[in-house]
Amino acid sequence: MTLQTAPSQMVQAPSLDGPHAGYMPGFGNDFETEALPGALPQGMNSPQKCNYGLYGEQLSGTAFTAPSHQNERTWCYRIRPSVKHSGRYARIDLPYWKSAPHVVDDVTSLGQYRWDPLPHADQPLTWLTGMRTMTTAGDVNTQVGMASHVYLVTESMKDAYFYSADSELLVVPQEGRLRFCTELGIIDIEPKEIAILPRGLVYRVEVLEGPCRGFVCENYGQKFELPGRGPIGANCMANRRDFKSPVAAFEDREVPSTLTIKWCGQFHETAIGHSPLDVVAWHGNYAPVKYDLRTYCPVGAILFDHPDPSIFTVLTAPSGQAGTANIDFVLFRERWMVAENTFRPPWYHKNVMSELMGNIYGQYDAKPQGFIPGGMSLHNMMLPHGPDKNAFEGASNADLKAEKLDNTMSFMFETRFPQHLTEFAGKEAPLQDDYIDCWDSLEKKFDGTPGMK
């Protein structure tokens, strides 16, 4: 079934020219945008009276005193201050959305796991009711770690809004098209794109074409940023100009609505009498963003061996330990393989990092069978993993001519913390019970004599 909905009726800033109308390019830029002329104050942030009778309000994504190159904040000029979106909060239960720490006594996370795609449910599901947590790591209360989710969405949120005080959300669609109507503008995403929704940003999620399925990395820690390129230099990997933030858009609607807040792993709802998406103009560097994964420019070895998979990092959320991420978002997409005398797929290894992978489309080179689009796998910290027998034998005996690895796009949410399975992941999700068997047929080739076997 394909579900189509009408576009949101939000008053939007005049569209920009070019192929990305409605978006402004750049990552971490200082933007300024207004949906009505003269709504944005010039030369100051907080005039005695704002034009149009608007209220000035700052949304801070970092501490006030964070170093200037890390400081993130946006000034919003809105019809009502956000405190008008607050009321008496009532605790609600979203039973499938879990936060760390979350350890289930009768579910073990020690193992190598793989899941088939989560099937779509019969009942209608929104962004909130359709979220299914697979793993959690760290502690949401101390703002370290992450959670990984799969979303199953068939229905738009109607007069209902949400924000997370706990985390920013990295959204990776695998099926269907979604629209995020946010306080700062509209973002549409589809498979082969991602979006980042900052902590504290209010939004509504609409289905443009459904049913929708995808992956979410919920980041409790420091914000995602572009990784340092080191000796790679100024270009390749993910380039700043390919990230897009929305132009200003607002609603002036007085209608009974609800606002749900995720706070310290709990969900609370309050009733309001209007749409909270009422920011007429804004300027700053704390904003939602989308990115087309097809613009990611991979780098690799051009003679022999291959570097660590960290060369495929799109975004990283740093921890307090240099070089050891709270989360890395890593992309394995189409690319040429040319290395000589080299085992080209990912090698066997154990890792201090925990690796959760998802398949967006196509076939992953280390697992030709079983890891299908919409599926996931988890290789927790210090647990060995690597190619199955078919991948090993094929790569060991291949004619090593230049080869295009095509029709493939998988990703990894990698974290320095162990990832704990939820009860849903261990008992309800379509777990492949025989996944561990994919290594059973690996043969002993050692016979005590020199030479390649």
C-alpha cells in the first residue's frame, strides 16, 4: 500500500534558486532566514520590540561558555514564546521506545546477532508509536551513549508535536518518504538521505509516501560533527556544502494540540491550544540538517591492503577520550576496489567498539547472504566477527582486477559502549537464530607446510 498526503500548510520563506530550493547549504554554518520580510532583527539579537509583535527567544544547543568554535545556538523570532507550549505534564507510556541504562535480565547481549527487516504492523503507527528500540548503550541521565531504533510509520502526526530533551536523532530512511515539519523549517527525506534533528527542537512528522521504515541513532552525548580528515586533507568523505538546513517556515494555527517531550528516558504530554511551529524568522548555527548519502566521496587503498573502516566515517559524536567516539556513523556505499594481492572484504577482527549495522539497499560484500535491505546486525564489543565462508572463499580466490562494488549501501552505528538488547530485539523482532552458523563451515587450512593454501 502506498499512502500519499498533502504537503503541510506552513508559510515558508521565499524559495532559494537551484536544485535545493527551500534549503541552505553548509554544516555548522551561521544561517539567517525569515518567512516574512523584516522579521529578523539586524545588528542585534534582542530588540526592545520585535517586528510583527514577535517574541525573541534563544535555543541553546551547548553551554553558554562552550568554546566559540563549538558553541551552538539559534535565535528564534516567534509568535509565542516556548513557555506557552508548556502546561501540566502527564506521564505517558511509549512501551517500545527505551533509553539507557536498560538491561533485560533474561535477554543476553553477548553474541553475534542479525535480524530480518521488521515487518509493517496492521495498526496505524505514528513517529512516536512506531518507534522500536533495538539496543541501548551508556546512560541517558549522564548524557553519554546512544540507542538504536527502527521506525515503522504509516500515519502522519495530526495536531501532535514532539521534542527530545535527551538527545539528537540521526534518521536513516530505508523505505518510504517522510516530512519533518520543525520549528525552523521543513525537511523532506527519503532512502539514500539522512537527517539530524537537534536536541530540544520541536517537530511534527508526516508521511509523504508510505509505509515508512528506517533506522534511528539516538545520540545522548556530544553532537555529531564531521570527522577530522587528517592526512586525507580538505576534500572527499562528507563535504560541508552537501548538508542542507531548511529556510524559515511557520504555522499560525489555533487548534487543540498535544506536545510530547522525552526527558530522562520518560515521556510526558501536555495539551496546548495552538501549533508550536510558530518561528517566523531565525538566525544561528543550531538547526536541523539533511544530507544526501550519494554525495559521500569514499577514499581507499590504491595499491595493496586497505585502511581501517574508519575512513568511511560520515559523522562522529566525540567522547571525552580523543579518537574514541561516543558514536561514529559509517557508510559503506558503491566504490571501486583495486588493491593488489589483498583480501578485499573487511577482515576478521575483534573491536573495542560495538558495531550495529543496517542495510539500506543491495548486498553487503562481507555477507553475501542473509543481510538483506531493512535488516540489521550487532557485533558487540570484543566479540569476533568477519566474512562468512562464501565471502572468504570468493575473496581469497578472486581474480584481482579492478572491480566496481555496485548496488550496495549499508551503514554502521559504532559506539565505545556495549550495546544491550531490548526485550523487543531479543524476543519479538525477527532474529535470525542461525546467524552464528554462517561461520561454522570455515575450514582449517593449516597443515604445517609453507605456502599459500
